Amino acid sequence: MASASLPEQVLKHLFSFLTSDKDRNCVSLVCKLWYEVERRCRRSVFIGNCYAVTPDIMIRRFPQLTSLTLKGKPHFADFNLVPDGWGAYVDPWIAAMSQSYPFCLEEIRLKRMVVTDESLELISTSFHNFKVLILLSCEGFTTDGLAAIAANCRNLRELDLGESEVEDLSSDWLSHFPDGCTSLVLLNISCLGSEINFSDLERLITCSPNLKTLRLSQAVPLEKLPDLLCRAPQLVEFGTGAYSSEVQSDVFSNLEEAFSGCKKLEGLSGFWDVTPAYLPAVYPVCSRLTSLNLSYATIQNPDLNKLISRCHNLQRLWVLDYIEDTGLQALAASCKDLQELRVFPSDPFGPEPNVSLTEQGLVAVSDGCPKLQTVLYFCRQMTNAALVTIARNRPNMICFRLCILEPRSPDYLTLEPLDAGFGAIVEQCKELRRLSLSGLLTDRIFEYIGAHAKKLEMLSVAFVGDSDLGLHHVLSGCESLRKLEIRDCPFGDKALLANAAKLETMRSLWMSSCSVSFGACELLSQKMPRLNIEVIDENGPPDTQSESCPVEKLYIYRTVAGPRFDMPGFVRIMNQDAAH
């Protein structure tokens, strides 16, 4: 049947079954009719780079949005590689949407954006049925802005401040939630540093019968947890506050009883400053847990092993390296449903290991957990043999991020590069979508990646490679690549210019402390005018550099918006002059 013969209502109904942005984008390319119908019925939009498009362009195309997800700074901002004041300001987005979407926009999800109190106040007064505000790794706002959200968003379902930097100006902002607020389903205030008014928190939880997720800040003492849990036995995910106190039998029994009453609890997090004697209080819920985040918990063995060995249904575990190899071996024996493992370093800058965590722990988990698909693993040593074994055990891996703390570390047994081991990962794991490389690696590994990682979407590399050839293999071979992050690698002009067309198919490329020259950036901007090519140099204005001078940091991204106009003095967009 020809697409033009389908009525618009039928097309709208068919499109409603397409939930991914990728699928919606594809159908919009079929013909003009499908494009028009799709844009008018699109309710949710994801924008992976706030400078890839302007608010006005988005609004013209999608006039009936209910949900926007918007990302700002590059991922390497998480490692302090993006200078303060770089950009990613959400104010113009909120101002534009407040005029165009007052009755339809219900959800805003932001990541690595600069958010002001003025924007939060505008959100709270402009969108009449606003329900969801997610601020992940955001900055620039205070508790005054949160108070406006609490006071004015009467239908608020989710408020998530995960990993954001919030200036605490008042401890009573929770009091601004109205007494009749019963809509809250998710509240994450774990990032807040100062005291909060406990009676306000208690009141809010009491009148929120649908609350499913509650993540508390470190300021909430352990003695208060039993009362909160008893008021919200319906919780599915709970993040404790400080989990330390002088050991008292009545406090322990109250806490154990409160956890026992949470019959739906599936996820735990928090556990700052743990007093080990109180850990058994959570044992009653361990058998139901599918998610356990201990990435801030300084729990050590044997207490850690005792806790994890009771969580037989775990699907996701985030933990510090205090778990050690013995704990990971116990995990492999008891948690057969594990899908995601993240092991973070407790002392990343220490000259000597403070724990016994090696490649053997990860090998054990790969062998014992058949559903394992996602790994982030910080360690101090690795071998090719271990990586080959992991690849053979888990060919279903979709995300593998290995971070060896000492740059350019070889196979510690053979002193050989780790090319063969990582090569096995990309060759055996056919569905691999995300990869982070570390250790001593030559251009050979990039040849493996270009030849085998055909579904790879994001690659992060640091302190690896021999020459431009490594970058050439990746850009010319990885046909699905969307994001490439590089730091301290010998990649330069030749590979970048030779694969310029590939950059238009990607979302972004970040390079810092590499061998790209200022002149090559100028040539690339002339060759690819639809790319924004940002040169970042905190040591002085980038436009004063000679053509042969290497750039400090380079951020390249595709855009339909043209050059941005909010750059600080240490940023130059190479094609800006040509655009004007």
C-alpha cells in the first residue's frame, strides 16, 4: 500500500508504537506526509548536544512536545577536562519553551547543563501541568530555585538532583511543597550537602502514597531512617543517608523492623559513613534486591561479602574496590542474574595498592554471571590472558570500560601491550556499543576496533596508540560510531583531515593534549562547514596561535544551528568568521 493512501489518523496510531527516537527519526524521512504527521504527533525529544540545534528550530518542528531530554557539556566534563564557564546554559531553552509549550510540556530532563534559579522559577510558573524535573550533573542553581519548583508545580511526580552541585541557601525548601501534594513518585536529594528540615521531609513523605523512589542526603542521620521507612513501606528504591551511629540495640531493632516492612524494596543506595554493626538490619530485604549501589560506601570485608552474598537476585552492583577479588568471586557464585558491574577505586591516587583487587576478580564474575553485559572496572593490573578469557566467557557484552589506574601499564606478567586482550573483546563481543581503553596499547588495537567493532557507538581512549594510523582505523572502520573521546594520544592532523566526512555522521569528537594543529582545524572548518569546530585554550585567546601550534583541547560536533554565540574568551569556533 502506498504511504500516501494511509489516513493521517492511521499514521498517528502506527507511529505511537514507535518508542525510540531513532525509529521516529527514520519514519520522518520516508516522505513529506510522514514527516508532517510525525512531527505533529511527536511528544518526546532527545537532544544529545544543546548546541546541535536551537530552541526555535526544535519548537518549529515539534509543536506539541510533552517531554524534552537535553544534554550539555561533553562527557569528559566528568573528569574536569572541560573548563568552568565553557557553556551549556539552559536559560534560552527554558525561555523559548515557556512561550511555546505552556500547556503541553510536562517533563524536562537535563544532564551537564548550567541551570539558574531564574530558569527553575520560570519552569515552575510557565508549564501548567509540569510533572518531571531531572537534573543530572547540573550546576548553577540553589535551594531557592528548588523551593519555587516545590511551591508551584502542584502535579510534580519526579524531582531528581542526581550528582548535581546545589548551593544550599536554606534548609527549609521542602516546606514549600503544599500540604496536598500527593503526586510525588520519585525524590532524589542525595547530592545536597547541608542539613534539611526533617519535619518537612517527614510531612512530604507521609502525604506521598505513590512515592516509589527516595534517595536521601548524607545529612539525614541513621536514627531517622526507621521513621521514614515506616511512613513509606511502598518504596521500591531507597537511598539511605549517613549510615553511621553509636551502636544501640533499640536503634538497630527499629531499623531492622522498618526494612522488614518494605515488602516491595528492590534497590538500595547511599550508605555513607557506614557503621558495620548496623548492616545486618538490611538483611531482611536482601533477597529481593535487584540493584545495590555502594559506590560511596566504605564497607570492607568480611562485612561487604556478608551483605552481597545475601543478594541472590542482584542485576546491578556498583561498589568500591574494597570488595576485592574474594568478594567478586563470592558475587560470581551467588548472583547469577547480574547484568551490570561497576567497581570504583577507593584511593585512585595512592602510590601503592590499598586493596587486593586484580584481574582475577573480573575473570571470576565473567565466568560465573552468564547475563553480565555492562562492566566498568578500575584496577591496577591486567593481562591479555584475562581479557581473552573475559571475551570468551561473555561474548554478550555491550559495554566494557576498563580503567587501569597507571597510564600505559602493560600486561604485568609478560610486559607486552594489551592489544591482544582488548582485540579479543572487540572481536568476540559482536554487540559491543561502548568501550573504554587503558593500559599500554599500540596502533594494533585500533586496527582490531576498526575491523570488528561495527556496532560500537562510543569510544573513550587515553594515553594509548603510536601514531595517526590508530585514529584513522577507528574513523574509517567504525561505521556506527557516534561519540569519540581522546586524551593524551599521538593523534594529529593527517587522520583527522582524511576522515573529515566521517565527523558529520557522528555526534561529537573530543580531543585534548593530542597532536592536532591550529592550522588543521582551520582547514577542517573550510572543508566541513556544517561542523562546529571549537578550539579551547585556557592559556590565552585561541585565535592568537600560529597554524603549526597544537591545540590544547578540541571539540567537534555536527549542528544545524551554526556557531554558538555564548563562548567565553578561551573558546574559538573556527568557522564562525566564515558564517558571518
